[in-house]
Amino acid sequence: MILKDDDPFGALALTDAGAELGWDQWMAWICTYWQSRGMSPGVLDELLEQAEEAWTEAVDSSDATRPRVRDGECGPWDASETLVPADTERIDYGVMKIPRLEGAETRPLYAGKRIVGVIVLFGGHAFSLQVYRARRGPVWDTVRPEIINGVRDQGGSAEDTESSLGSEVRAQIPVEKNGQRILQPTRIVGCDGPGWLLRGAYGGPAALADVVDLRAHHLFTQTVIDLSAAEVHADATQEITNLKVRWPTTE
């Protein structure tokens, strides 16, 4: 509430700098900021105590982990929806318009020679996003068990659970790294929209944390899907079809 109308921390939280700060560093940063605004140490200490109590209460009450997808405030959005926030800067990939994230690097995700998704790299993590045409309505509840079985067949582990990104699969996926076979912590998320499924895979050391990284939540829930830009010759026999992404000439 204190920061609602004057929030210097919201933008910082969506950067690597914000992610790398520990609790003590965040508090020191906030103290420096508010003291520069003329707030007395006593008042500041009281506000910080209230903030810590509020955060602890939010975590304990599951407010920080409850699903926040397509709930009227968060997407992912369909391009036809009037609720799409216009103040979010997005990069146009044709069927997907993905939020621009400060300090992040983007790479194409290939299936053969086709670009079928976008990989966003930030803070030592990678978040890949793909959109599928879903011809017969919602499919995410059907797809998740298939993902779990596929991971287990590879020798990894996977479970069906829930977070602020909705119903998801938390997995340890076998990968080769520097000639060694390791287990990669990966959160696999999905959301059904009108005629589409947006699927994401978020991998990295902290990918399975109970409280989802703000940047990951922002990327997923502020992505806009535009099927009008999709290939018209997709295979009509498939229940879901991954759609080609149009890579921008400049980002």
C-alpha cells in the first residue's frame, strides 16, 4: 500500500539486479531510498516491520502462491479481449506478443527448421514459450499427464501441482551437461485460451521454488495470443498443433 502510487521497486523486481538481492540487501536499499525522501529512522523501522509481517502473512496464507492466470487481472490474453493491458511493452512474434523484459536475452526455439517458440534468458534461468492451436477446446488437463509420463520414461521425476501460474508440472528432467547426465529442475506450465494453449517451460536452479519468480509470472501472464497471425495450413487431424513463430527483424 505504501508503494502503490510511488513504486521504484516494481521495475527493479523485474530485473536480474532485483532477483540477486537478498532480504537484508532489499531492506538496506529501501532504507536508503526512504531516508533520501526525508522519512525518520523510527517511522521507517515501523513501516519495515509491518512490511515483513505482511509478507510473512501473505506467504503463510498462500496469497503469494495462489493461481493468478486469466482471472480478469492477469492473462495470458487473447488478442480479441478488451482487458489486455495496453501499458505493457511487448515484442511481436506473430502468434505471440511477449512482454519485453529488461536485461533479458531472447532466442528462437526450433522444431526442425521451423521457429515454434521463444526462449527468454534471465537471471541464470531460461523460460521457453510456445503456443498451440487447440481445435476441440481446453487441453491442458489432458496434456499434463502425458508430460509427466514422458519425463518419468526418460528417467526423471515429475508431479502434478499448482502455483501462481496455475496447474503445472514440477519436474527434474535428465539432460546432458559438460558430458555428464544431470537432473534439470523445470517448471512446466500451461494455460488454455479460446482455441489455443500457451505452454511454458521454466528451467534453472530456482525454477521449482514455491513462490514463482516475478519475471516468470509477468512473462507468462502478460503474453498475448493472436491466432489471426497463425499458419492457415496447420494439420486439421491433430488435436493440438504447435504454431510457427515469426521472428522479428529487430527487437
